[in-house]
Amino acid sequence: NSTTIDWTIKESVQATLRRNVRRILRKFGYPPDLQEKAVETVITQAKMLAEDLVKNGDNKEE
């Protein structure tokens, strides 16, 4: 579904996500010199999760 994965392509949405992650890291006292790596890790993990959700659909074990 293209609307589901749109954020992984659209730079403005990714920029907003990065900004929000940075704000959260600062709020909780995350070391400034490690923030950029943490932001990249979060973005990478979110993309992988989105890809997995698209591949597997919303199949949940009940």
C-alpha cells in the first residue's frame, strides 16, 4: 500500500521524524555527541519495521 510506506520515501516526513527523535533524546538527557547515530538507528529500524509490516500485512496471531 503506497500510503503506508509513503513516509519512507518523502524527505519532509523523514525530517519531521528526525526532529522529533532529537527532541525526545534531548528531553531525556541523551548525550549530544551520540544523538545523530541514535537518530539514524531509529530511522533505520522504523523503515525495517514498515517494510516488514507491508510484506506480512497485518497478520496477527490470535
